Amino acid sequence: MRADHPLVVLVDAYGTGRHLRAAFAGLGADVVHLSSTPEPLKSMKAPDLGSYTAALVAGDPAETAHRLAELRPDAVVAGQEPGVPLADTLSEMLGLATNGSALSAARRDKYLMIEAVRKAGVRCARQFKSDDVDAVVAWAREQGDYPVVVKPLAASGAQGVSICADAAEVRRAAAAVLGTVTMYGQTNVEVLAQSYLAGTEYIVDTVSCRGSRYDAGVWRYDKRRRGAHNVSHRDVLVPPDDPVVAELTSYTHDVLDALGIEFGAAHAEVMMTADGPALVEIGARMNGAMHPEFDTGCCGADQARAAALAWLRPDEFAREFAGRTYRQLQEAFVYHVATDLTGVVAGVDTSVLAEIENVGSVRAVTVKKGPGDRIRPTIDLPSSPLTVHMAHSDAAALGRDRARVEALSRAVFRLA
């Protein structure tokens, strides 16, 4: 390791974190994987450790920093949400580019996140947290303003999020969250209740470097109501010249400042309300549906490469990305296929998958369930069994192709 190569440590590069490894390698870096837990998280797509220069497991932060110091890394970067606190701590201890540890908890815990944003004078929801269901119900009643949103403090993909129309629904939702385990392996010992933000929800993806920003993409959520859950149906690319983009990105920059995110990728969910933008939540990580070739084909660049430059070649980032906004090269959306199936997957029909891949607008297909996996009706992103990235120069053709994919998707999974 090292020789003439820069060296980057990626912490918990689950899921789309693998694209960061490729982006850093594309800049000539050796990439070491560091796991924050002794065993891999079973709920997320594990990294291919064979593709890394080395794979390490973290111990005590001080001891881990000492081990890493011997490698002389150029950057320590979170590959996915669970790795954010450790990456913040280690990069700070090693004197590298860092977002620092002072606000690490607020970048993961949704209650602390919103309170940090509120303290900075940035518009946000009212909220309350407790380990007591009765206390959560009492807070909702005191607000006298339904619906109320109930969710875990640290989860992703709308996991465990419920929109509650009355106190009884708040009680059921809060009880359903407490004691469950998030996709990041954390037990929910408290539950968060927030005022409902009415409006249109957007994704705002950014990359920061020394506090300067690249706006990597703004996507409008097209959601479908399934019981008490608003489920993502499509993430639709918004033209960068739409006036809403400037308002959303300016607001998101204020959120980044409030949370001390000066380096790397961030993925925000922002509601455009009648009063203006308001934060739903933000992660100091890449978009979980990010796909480099797809993003480059429809936005002109991808978040992983921009983030790699921000950490490793800040001057190059400044020339190529700082202060800029994505382009729209095609109509595009990410289609999150829903299912009503319940049971255990016996097999995946590869011939049907091939048909989906051959639909004209399809750019990538991600199968999230395999033989032996349990499948259940979709209520959030983790329970969507299939993600399809689609783009076309013609919006009507894109719509027709999505309907074709939906029809084909019903035959992808065979149950035991």
C-alpha cells in the first residue's frame, strides 16, 4: 500500500457505498474497507471485500486511529449511514479533512438533527421523542393538529414511518416502532413524533468540499398511499431550471451549514410546504438509489465521482463542480416496484428480468430479494423488491415503458 498511490479508508461501504470505492480507485487510490461492527449488517448489501486493498474491523476509536495512522491515509470517509460517526471521529483524530465529531449525533439521530436545524433558525417541523407510548400520544393530542408523523430516530428508506390520523393510530404506530431493529442494526428504544409537513417532497443530493457545494440532483417524490404509509413510487428528475430547484438547494445549503457538513456527499429529503422548504431528514451519505452510469447519463455527472474529488482532489473539485448545478440530459426517474406478495422467495425468473432489462427506457435493474429471502407487501423502500432506473428523451415513451415494467415485474418472484 501507499507507494505512489493515495490511500482512502471507507467505513461501512454497504449498498451504494461500493460506488465510492470505484470512484476513489478511478482516481488512482488504494481503498481500505473498515467495518464499524464485528459482523456485517445482514439487512444491507454487503461490500465485496475482495475488491479492497485491505479489510479491517474497528475496535476502540483511539486504537483504530493508531492502526490507521500507520497506513497514512489521505481520507477517512463514510461509505454508508452507519459509518458516519466513526468516520467523523477517525478523520478528526487523524487530522484529515473532516466534518468533525461535534455534530455527528445530529447527522444520524433525527430528533437531534431537527433541533440543530431549528437552533440555526432554519424552518423545520415541531417534534417530540420518548420511550413511552403514552407520552407520544399525549404530545400528539396536545398539538391538536393531525395527521402526525411517527417514525424511528435513526432509520432510512421510510422504514417504520407512519402518517397517523388520530391518537389511536399514533399509539399503534409508536408501539410498532419501539423494540424493533432498523436496517442499520440499531434497536429502537425511543420513538419520534413530528408535525406533518403538507406539500410536495423532494430529494436534494449534494457534494460539499471546504463548504462549497455541487448540487448533484433534485428529484421529486411520486408517492402512493399504502395504508398508513406513503410509499415511494418514483423519484422523478426535476429540470434544473425549474424555480423550485433554486429554492430547495438554497435551503439545503442552510441545513448543511447547520449540521456542519463541509465535506462529502449528502442526501436530503425536503418538503416544499406552503410556507417554503422544510427538512424531512438528511444523511451525510450518497443517495441510496444512486447509480453512476445512470446519473451521468441523465445529470451529466454522478455523486460518487464528485465526492471522491471533494475528499481527494479539492482543487479539481473546485474547478469542475463547486457552485454548479446538475444538468438534465434526459427525462428520468427511479422506479421503486411495489409488491403485494407475502412469503419466502423460492426463485427469481431470470428470463423475466431479461425482458425488463430490454425495455427501451431501462438503464439498470436492481433485484433486492433472492431465494430464501422473505418478501412482504411494500410499505417502505426496504420492502420494495425491485428498483429500476429509467431514462428516455421522450416523456411519453418513458411512461409507457414504466407500465410495461410494472406488468412484467409481477412475474419476477416465485414463492416457496
